[in-house]
Amino acid sequence: MNRVPVSLVVNGERIRAQVDPAQTLLHFLRNEAGLTGTKSGCENGECGACAVLMDGKPVRSCIILAAEADGAEIFTVESLATDEALHPLQQAFIAHGAVQCGFCIPGVLVAAKALLERHPDPSEEEIVEALGGHLCRCGGYRAMSEAVRTAAAAMAAAHAESADGSGFKRGGALEYPKEELEDRP
Amino acid sequence: MITASYRYEKPAALRTLLEYNAAEGAKLLAGGTDLLLLLREDRISPSLVLDLKGVEELRGIYPVKGGLFIGAAEPVQAVAEHPLTQDYRALAEGAGHIGCYEIRNRATIGGNICNGSASADSVPGLLLYDADVQLVSLQGERTLPLERFLLGPGKVDLRPGEVLRGVVLKAPGPGGKSKYYRRSRVKGMDLSGISAAVYCEGLKNFRIALGAAWPTVARARKAEEILNRGPYSDRLLEEAAAAIVGGISPRRSSMRASPEYKKAMIPVLLKMAVEELNRGARHE
């Protein structure tokens, strides 16, 4: 066994470490970087609870070695909210009641964030394709899908309004179309 | 948690990779979507895990004389969405069926091939285009048809010290198009129960490859012969499908599809593919 020197950027912060070659990126993030938002679910790459963004793409951190992340840029669920406000996706998940036990949510949120970067106005099919690999045992799929659409609309509206082009208005809750929320059973 | 104890190396030079790989106990790490499970379950105990993603020669999707090169370390999502693979539609579609988006961002085409799975989704499309595999070792290079590289369930002709560098597909003929269909218990995040890839130029020059029908993914040569006798008719397609169905004996113990289901679906998938590939076309 050797220790592998790694240097990676996690949520904008450079981390240098000597890692055990058997340590997964998931456990590195949770135990070394202290970012416990990323969840350990099946540890088999099946459930999606451990999803993080690696060089812009969602991946499963439980089946990636920490050593493989050398040189990578990682974003975890902790990167979504600012000090002032939750990310539009997080706000929409709350508004739609898409979070029940919440264990799958960190993975779903980063997958949804990556989806909206690829497709700012995703179709139902694209949402299902992007989130289809995430298991939610509470069965909140319907609400999650609606929340992603709502967040997409809110982000597009905020983008149109924002003078700085930052993508969405920071600070303060976004407004959601009332009728859409009242539609829900 | 992975309890195995091993060294990890990620060389940048192909030569260094091959030198490490020549040592006993080295295990190649590509996307890791299977390897990490084997490590975690203590089913392998390598002394060296050799990450091949640092080697440039194993990367890239680019045209070569007479066809297309795909590096073994390319993620299957790149294979699915690359502009150059769209002319090899059954491959792009097959690659796009593997796991889920997040798995596909890591899993590589080389890994999908070298696992030797009978249900590997990228392989039927590769076989349709008579893909060759390029293998490199300290002894040199060798190239052989992918069809001969696949030896049996979980077995490929990868010799000790060899690394799969990539695959070369032969360009489609004039008007050549292809389609991949698979059936699995659930849509997405499941392995194929049965799959079929069909290539044709209009209603001629058919090629057929099936996944999860035989112990390896393979071309249905007999069915191709029947179809290519022509002229094409639904009757001829039924005859070709019957030739496949009569010649397979899938194991009953498969958790994913019964022999009856596979046999019932093969004619259906072939018909769907031929119809889709000739949608809107007029034939005398």
C-alpha cells in the first residue's frame, strides 16, 4: 500500500492530501473534507445518494477512488446554497414537498443541477433520464420532477431579470406560480 | 469499505503503463464501475491497481482510414453522444443504455468490452461494424476482430500484460443505418434481458448482432445469410428470426429473462428495427 498525493478543488476550495489507495471519493469527502451532505447509500453505484459533480459531470463518488480525483474539481450538495439563500432547486424541492426522509436528496439535487446546466428548460423525458438512476424509497419522484421544472422556470426568469447575468437572484425566496402549487393533491 | 491493500499508480506514458501491467498482480482500472465492486466484495485482491485514464493513447474518438477509432478509456456517455458515433447509431444507442447517466460518465467502452458480458450493451453495435480490437503489450501490438476477442461469459482474449488500446469500426456502406433495441425488466439501471442490433442499407446488406442470446454477444450469421438472399419480405425476416430462435438455448437460471421470453422477443426486436430503419423509405 502507498499513500497517493492528491490535489483537488472541492466546492471552490483547494485540498491537498495523502490518501489511502483504497479510500473512495465518498469517504474522502465525508471523513477528510468533513462534507457529510453527500450520503453513503448502497455503496454499489446503484442508488445515487453519493452523487457529486466531478469536472462538471454528475458521478457516483462511492465507486470512484479518492486517488482518481487528483486534479479534479468537485462540487457537492453543500455548494448549492449561499449564505443568503437556498439554491432555486432547493427552494423548489421544499415548495413541492419533494423531500420526505431526505436521504436521496443531496444526490438528486446535484444531478438536477447538472441537468439544468445541460438543459436549462428540460423536458419531462430529460428529467426522468437525468434522475432515473436515483432511488427514492419514499417515492417522491413525481414531486421531484415538478420541482425541477419549477426551479428551471424560476432560474430562467431570474436570469432574464438579473443585470449581472449571474443566473438567478440571490437573497430572498423566489416566487412560484401559485396555481402550480395548488394543483398538487 | 474497501479493505484490500494495494498500490495505486496512474502513469501518463503508455510504456510505463505496460511496464507496470507486466508485473504480476496488476489490475487495470478504467471507469471503476465494476472494479470497485469487486474490490469491495473482496472478490479480487490485486497488489497493484493501475489507473489507465492518464494515458493519452487510450483516449479519443476520431476518424481513421476506413472507419472510426474509439479509445478504450472513453466513457460510454462520450461514445453515446459524440457527433462521430452518430453514423454508427446502434453503437451510440447501445452505449446510451448502459447503467444511468452518472454511471455512463465513468464506465468506459474498454471496460464494457473486457468484462466479456453476454449482455454488454455497447458490443452489438461494435460487431455490426466489424470492429477490430487493438491490443498493446511490451511485446508489441496485435489487432484482431472483436468477434474473436470474445471467448465466453466473462472471458476475453486479453493475454497477461496486454492492454486494450481501443477499437476501430469500419465505416458504414452507402445508405447504411443501424438501430439497437433492448428489453430489460425495468427501463434504465438494469442489465439487458435480450437485445438486438440491426444494420441495413435500405432493405439490403443486413447485419444482425444479438446480446444476451448466446454465451457472448455475437453476429447472427445464419439469419444474415437468409435475409441477404433477398428480395426482402416479412416472410423472409420471419425465416431469419426463426433460424436464430431455433439455434439458441439460453440458460433457464438467468434472473433477467426466461428462454421463452428471449425467443419470443427476438423476432419482435428485429421487425421493429427493420421497420424503424426503413421508415418513410419507398421500396419497389
